[in-house]
Amino acid sequence: MKKLTVLFFFLIISYKSYSQKETYNWNFGYHAALSFKTADLEPIFVSGSQLSSWEGCATISDSDGNLLFYASGNNIWNKNNVVMENGSNLLGHSSATQSCVAFKSPSNPSQYYIFTVDAVESNRNGFNYSVVDITRNNGLGSVIQKNIKIHPKPIERLAVIPHANRRGYWVIVHLWESNEYLAYLVDANGVSSQPVVSQGTFRAKRPTGSVLKPSLDGTKIASAHSFAEVIELFDFNDFTGKMTLTHNLTHEYFKWPYGVEFSPDMKLLYASLMLNPCRLVQLDLTKQSESAIVSSMTILESRPVTFFHGSLQLGPNGKIYVARDGTNFLGVINNPNNLGLSCNYDGNGFKMPVSSGLGLPTFVQNFVLPSNVCPAKGNEVVNNWNFDEKEIDIDSDLNKVSESNLVDFLTPGSYIIYDKNPINVDDDCSHFNQSNNLIFFHTRIGNNILYKFKTNVKSGEEYALTFKFLSMYLKSYTNLEIFVNGKNIAEDFLIAELPCTMKTLEYPWISQIDGEAEIIFNYSSNDTDIFAIDEISFKPCSCPEIVFNEKKHEICFGGSIELEGLEDARFSHKWSPVLNIDNPNSSNPIVNPKVTTKYSVEITDMANGCQYSDSITVIVSPEKELKIFGSDFICIGDSIIIGVDSDEFVELEWSTGQKESNISISSPGLYEVIAIDENGCVYKGSKEVFVTERPEFSISGPLAVCFEEEFEISINQNFTNILWSDGQTTQKAKFKGPGTYSVKISVGESCFNEDSIKVTLKPDQEIEIAGESVICFGDNTILSIEGDFIKIEWNTGDTGNNITANKSGTYTVTAIDNNGCKFSGNKTLELFDPLNLSIESIDLGSFCISERVSINRVITPNNNQDVEVLNVYNKNSFDGLNISVYDELPYIIENGKLLSLKIDFIAKGKIGPFSDTLIIELGKPCPSVYKIPITGTIKDANSSIWLADTVVEAGTYICLPIYAKIDCDGYISGDIDYYIEIDLNKKVFLPEKAAHGNFRFEDLGNGFIRIYLDDIAYLKAGVNIINYICGRVLLSDSLNNIIDITHFNWDSDIPINISNGSIGINQCQFGIRHLDIIKRTGIRSIPNVANDDFTIEAVSSEIGVHQIELVDITGNLIQTLNFNRINKTDNDIFHFPISTANMKSGVVFLIYRTPWSSISEKVIIIK
């Protein structure tokens, strides 16, 4: 059969299994690009991307993770960041939520489909596809088919799910103004023209719709509806392409749901909600009902903005990335399978040097994370797993054929265990005639149970089923099913290899029970098939248990022992610690520790990589120091005792022959002893004793010190063994305070001499107290002493270096320093008498509003001292009150003289009593502040404001007077500020100005205008005209029209009586004497493409406040312009430049509001 390989090689359509590396590169946003082709699959930023897209984009890589091309929906760029040949003007749109998606053609491995949809901004191009041949232009690719129409009315999103047979794809779109979803099959026959139609609940009322996202295994779909404020959940049948609605999720927070993404285990759903406040949420899909799912919502992040969180996309590393519009960060959900906040969301999870938009690349979702089979480390549970024994029987519903009756294998429904091709024993395929048995199957039409067996499993344990499949013919095998307790774990089984090709297949399974599991290999087909299987294995992923017995050994100090590991050669050993061990990698090393040591061993089963650990404790009898106690010296003529501690030994003997633990000696020499402990360990010791004379010395030091003073006492020569009475052992010793101090000089323990010295206490010393000797009444001074003292006592009871003194008298202090020396001192303090002034209060009397008065006052000190005046002022700065001094400050009031004050007062503010405080600040002789109350009363007053009734002819230019008077014991004269607001019918009178003051008016929008005026009234006794409102009288539909004073106030608290006036029109006069020609109100936009802006031109002759608003298609305010046209002579054409740099493509409305009308204009911005 190998000879057929060359003949048929070009006829084979190879099919490559899905892998995550097609998604290793992401291009999105504004020139952002990531690569996941790293050792730990954590992304890195890649510069050079030419894509600039607010939303939709797609990227595709090869099976090794190398970038092939990326697209925005309008253009395709190759791996060199250059627009691909014929790759421009695609009919997608970068503002579509999911503008495009790309995947390899099922019929040609060098070609790629790219599907596109249009955006809401244009919505005329529909659903199209193009084809890229990646082999052209030296691997840079070329678009060989472009913009082939599929359907005219999709909304701006799409999704792709592989077909269950893994030979094609389902491309799914949602129709505008419909609840229908269309699934188009793309396989070796191309793009199907007849889609599978499914229904949801909600119609896409606008051609936008947010994200359509399948789960990782393609069995579920989430559909976000932006304007319907709902998220639909569907089950998806990847055999039929049919979507079945399961849930409609709604909540008050679901304002414009946009991005959606399933967790890798498909138990959780994440969603971005884009209207203010913008939220990122998690929903628990394990809940059954819609209300329970929505109630499980966890808010991961909330921002008080609109358009912040955008698309969500699962990455090759199992993390979910979140687009954050207008920022340099992607959010990262680090543990998306974890419920609630434990999913570990980081809003600033990945930083970029460029800005993100709302979109992330759209992928075939199954590209992202393939199923991974765990490394099987447990013991094999399948008997005869490699079929080495031909005579074994298996549990199968096929008939077993023997080697002697090979012809029986030609009958479908047969199997044989054999090492040759049972159809052709001369087949030279390398897998035959190698003393390696395989199990060959010849299946019948229909269902075939090839092989089944049972084994015990543990709940929660992960298992790996592996086997080898040998293709016998040039065909694709797709019909093998492997059921574990009824669940098919090989749904994606596909073999499309050359004959004589052996392929290893792996499938994971996690047990949900403790007990027996049944594994069935089943083959179901509409035709007969011949193939072979070998090395069927079913192993747990966890390592098998090995039970170690704890071991302990005991040795004497200096001894050694052999440790015990596992003898089987497949186990490697690593012992620690490595100290005092002959070979740490041996299974049975020899150790000789000096102390009790716990030896740990790491054991690796080199057959499966499983690791184990054990420990063995070696107890070492401690090295007993056989120390002989006693002196090393004997004074001439003395004797001493030497010995050992006998409690730890059962037997001992001295070199003198004595067996007691203690012996007496009187002569010098070397004395030895041997001892044996209860474990039989032998110890030896020795001591050499010398003869010496008794030491002689003299002692010296001070005879008097302070109580805590440190000092030194010494002996006249140095000795080896010196011991002072406090334990010091040096020739010179330090002591503190008076007392008797002694020293002992020893040679050994038995030969010594002693002496002592007596030290007495020093008398007290004097100390100076610093500080003032004289102070002012009410003042104080700081008295202090200098020095570091451990104890201070003043006669005031204070205990610090400083005290505050404010009374006359004598102050004494006693202090003790660190040496215990005592110090004492005293100081006498004198006190000045207090100072009094002649005046205690000032009453200014009663005044009418605006009345002025000047009052003189004198202040005389009542003592015989000169007084320095530093400052004079009123505390509260009462409005209208001014206090001055005739003499220049600072001023000295000499003994017997006075200070003259002048008080100027204008009655202002509230009616009734008022008060303030006169502040006098004094300097020498004693700084002080004196406060003198000032009082007075502002009398009650009444005021009247009114407008006259006026009758004039229409068209007359007139000035309307404003009348006022204020009464307080007669009419008040003077100047006073005021503010007034007047409402009048804008059809009767058109105001143009006031005679004086700040004048303006506005249109109230209800047929009336309001005049605002603030000014100063210069009043004389009696009735006053305080201002005029000038303008033109119009023709009214009423004979008499009220002029309404809606608000008036003086800048003082004066009651006000208001009387309104009126304007009457002389109805007999129909002719208008004055006619103004005005321009028609209008607004338009003037484009300026070169400068990325446009100009708004507004035309209006209307007088008053004008406003222009820029509003987007959703009603959000972009910008507001306000301006006034005050007089009819003002310019009536206005121009405003508007920058579009920060605007996106779309429709903007200009709304122009004038005093008399409101108009709008639509502007389309194309970026």
C-alpha cells in the first residue's frame, strides 16, 4: 500500500485540527497590536500596526502563531503592515461592532475567507465575503475574490462556529428589523446560499446590535441587543446550525449592553453595559431561571461615563480581555472561571503606548482554547492494552477471527488481533510484521460496538484515554464514538491521513462518581470500514499512591548507617541534607551524621514523572563532653578536688586507678579518665594541674564621688583571673556612687588573694536660675536652669528645666545630675500693676439710612506711666464705620496726657441696633489689647417703587421713568445702590437701553421679556426718578398692558412697597411710524476638509439671547454655543469654527434657539 502514496498524495484534502495559535496575534483600536507567542502566553505589545478602528476588526495567524494578516472591514493589511494586494475597499465598516472575521478555507489550505458586515452609519453594503490567497506575493497574500454579496440587510455583528464534523463552519448573522438569525454553512462546496433560519425574541430595530458571541465549545450563543436592552441566550446545534432560545436576560442596568463573553468553563457570562454609568458585570449561568441569573449579577467595575467598557475577548492564556475606550489600558479578568470578585478583574491589567477603542478582534471562538489532555500518571486500568496476546478475547459485538481463517475477516462485523494486514499479509507498511499486534476491525453498516470494558473511578478525578488509529485506506474516518458512562468524549473525532499512517489520539474525561465506569468504542456508519487500533490506554492523571513506613535509626556519635529507599531502578532518588552522606542520589546511601538528623528523600518515577517524598530520622547519641571539673592550679602546700559528672555514665576509671567520680590531689601532673555510657559509647578526658604561688597586689581609686557618679578603680598589675565584687574581670573596673568595692585575684580555683577600697559621698553645689526679674501684670516669664539632670524639684512643685512664673516672690530649685551630684539655686521676681483706661464704652446714638456723622472721643490712662499705642481699629469692620487717630501711630501717651479719636459713621445695612468693638493695641510698658464696645441704632424706614401708566401711539420711541422715595423722619436724601427686574409683553414694547446703570434683558419664552438693571439712586427729599427704560412701542392686541416689577431691593434692609405700571396703545392710530427690515433666521454648516473642521453660520436679526447646541444621533450633547444680540444695530451674521478632531463618524444635529424661534440642521461627519 505504500506504493499508492505517491499516486494519491495530491488528491488528499488534509484537515488540520483546531488550535489556539491562530489567535496568537491581536490587532485592534488605534494602532494597537498584541502577541501571545510567548513562553507563558502572557501578551506583549507589538508596534507597527496600521489599523485604526473604533470597533470592528479581525486578525488571523498560522498554526504556529505567526501573523498572516489583519483587517478593519474596509482594508486588509499583510504581516508587514502594508495594505494587501487588492485588499482595499472591502464592503465592511470599522465602526461596525463586529465588522469582519477570517478563517482558513475548508477546501484549500492556502486560502482564507473574510466575511464583512456594514455599519449603522451607511447600512447599504450588507453581508459579503472575500477570499485571500496567502501564497501569493511571496507569502504576503492577495485578495482573489472580493465583496461577494450574501444578504443585503444584516446588522453590524457576526459569529463563526465550526461544524460538528470539523469539515466546515457556520457563519451566523442577525437581520435588521427582524428577530431572525441566519446560519450559512461554509465547507468544501463553498458558501451555502440557503441559510438555516432561527428566531429570537427581539427585533433589531436599528442596524446596530452589539456583540454576538458563541461559547468555547460552540454549544451556546449570547446575543446583546443595545436598543432593546436585553441579552438573549441560545443553545446551538453545530450539526444542524439551529439556534434555540433559552433565556431573555433583562435588568434596569442593561442600558445598551455591548460586549459579551463566556468563561472558559461556560458557567459564567461577562457583559459590558455602555450607557452612563458604564458597568462591567458577571452573571452565573448555572442558575436555572432568568431571574436567578440576573440576581447573581456581580458588578466588577462602574464608571460615570458613556462608552467606556467595550468588547470582551477570551485570550489563548485563558484570561478575558476588556476594551476600555479612549484609554491606554485593557482590563484583564485573570480567573474568569471564578465566581464573583474572585475572578480577579484588573482594570489596568495591560498597559499600551496607544489608545484602545471599543472593539477587539473577532475570531472563530474554538480557535481560542483547545481541549487539553492531562498527562496520565496513574496506573493502567486496561488489560492487554497493547494486544500482545493474540488469543485474548475482548467484549465486542463483532465476531473474532482467528489467524488460521483470515478469509473470515472479509465479512463485515469481524475483528482480529494480528501483526500483519489481514487483507494482504504481504503489505510492507512499516507498522506490520514487527512482532507488534494490532486489533483490526471490519465494521458492518449501522452500529458496531468495537470494544468495551469497565473500571472503578473516583469522583473528581481526571482521566486520559489514549489510543493509536491506523488508516487502512485513502479516506476520512469520522464515525468513531467513545462513550464513558454514556457521554461521547470523542465528538471531534476525525482521521484524514494517508494509508499506513498511525495517529495517536487523546481525550480527557473527569469522573462525577465514585464507582464503576463503562468505556465503549462504538463505530456507526452508512458504509463498511476497515481500520486498526492499538495501545488503548485509560489512566488517571494523578499519581498512584505509594505507602512509606516511617523509619528511625539510632547510632553512637561518630557511627554510620545505611538508609533505605525504593529498590526498583525506575525510581530516582534525591536525599537531603547532603552533609555526611556518601551519595545523595543513591537509593541506599550511607550516612554518618554528627547530630540527630531527619533525612528527606524526593523520589521520581521516571516512567510517568510522578514524585513522592519520604523521610528517615537517624538519632545520634550526643557527643558527651567528658569534662573534668576542678582548678588547673594548686597553691604551694594546698590540695584540690577534681572530678566528672557521673550521672551520664555507667562505668569510669582514673589514671590513678581510682573509680570514684571525684578525687583529691595535692601534686601537679596529668590526670586522665575513661567513661562508658548506657549505649556502650566510650568517652575519654584529661586535665593537667600546675603548682603556683599566691598572688600579691595593691588597689587604688577616688575617695569621694557624687551619688550616681561613675568612676574607675584599678589594681597595680594585670592577672589572668580577676573578679571584682560586682563581677567585672579586668585590671581596671568602673563603678557608680559611694560604697565599698572589693577584688579577688585567683590562680586556678583554689589559689587566690583579696582586697577592698571605701568611696564616700561629695557635698552639694550651687546653680544659676535664668529669666526676667520684673514682669507686667497678667504676664509671665520663663525661669530655667541649664544642664542634664535626672531629677529637678522647684518650690512650685514643677520638675522640669523650665517653669512659667506669673507671681512675685522667690523661686528656688534643687537638681541632681547623672552622677548623682546635687545642685541648688534661687531667684526673686517683681510684678507691675495693671493699666486702666478712662473710657469703657461708646454709644453713637440713632440714625436714619444714609445719614452721616462724625464724633470725637479721648482716651486717658489712669496711672502714672507712659503708654505706647500701637494700633486702633474696629474689630468687625462694620460697613459705614471708620475710626481714625489724630496722632501718628505708634504714639506715646505720656504721663497725664490723652489719645484723641475721630469716629466717622454712615448709616448702612439692616434696620435696628448695631454693634462693633473698638480695639486698642498697647506696647510698652506691658503689651496688651483693650476692647471698647461701640453701639448705635439705625431707625426704621419705608420706601416706595413704582412705574407710571403711559398711553402712547404704536411705533413711538419713549423712555419709561422708574419712581422711588424713602421716608425716615421725613424723606431721605443721598446715594444708595439698588437692583430691579421688570417683566413686560414683548409684542408691546421693545426695550433698547436704560438711561444709566447695568442694563440687559432676556426672552422668557412665554411671550414676555425680563429687564435686569442694577444702578445707584441719587435721592433728594421727596419723590425721585431714579432711572429710565427706553425703547419702541409696538402694535399690541390689547389696549392696556401691565409693566410688572417682579423684583426690587436696596443694598440696605429697607421695607419696599412696589406699584406696577402699564402701557396703553392709542388704538385710533393704526399706522406704525417706524418699520425695521430684518433678515430671516437660519443656520447652515460650511465644511473645511483640509483642516478637519467645519464652520457654523447663524443668521438672525432677533434681539436677545441666542443658543446653538450640537447633539449626536442618540441625543447626547456634544457642545453648546451662547451669544447675545443686544441692539438692532449689532451684526446679524455669526460664524463659529467647530473642530471634528475628537468626533467620530456619524450624524450630528445643529439646534438653533433664538428669542423668537427654534430651527435645526443635520450634519454628516465622515472621518
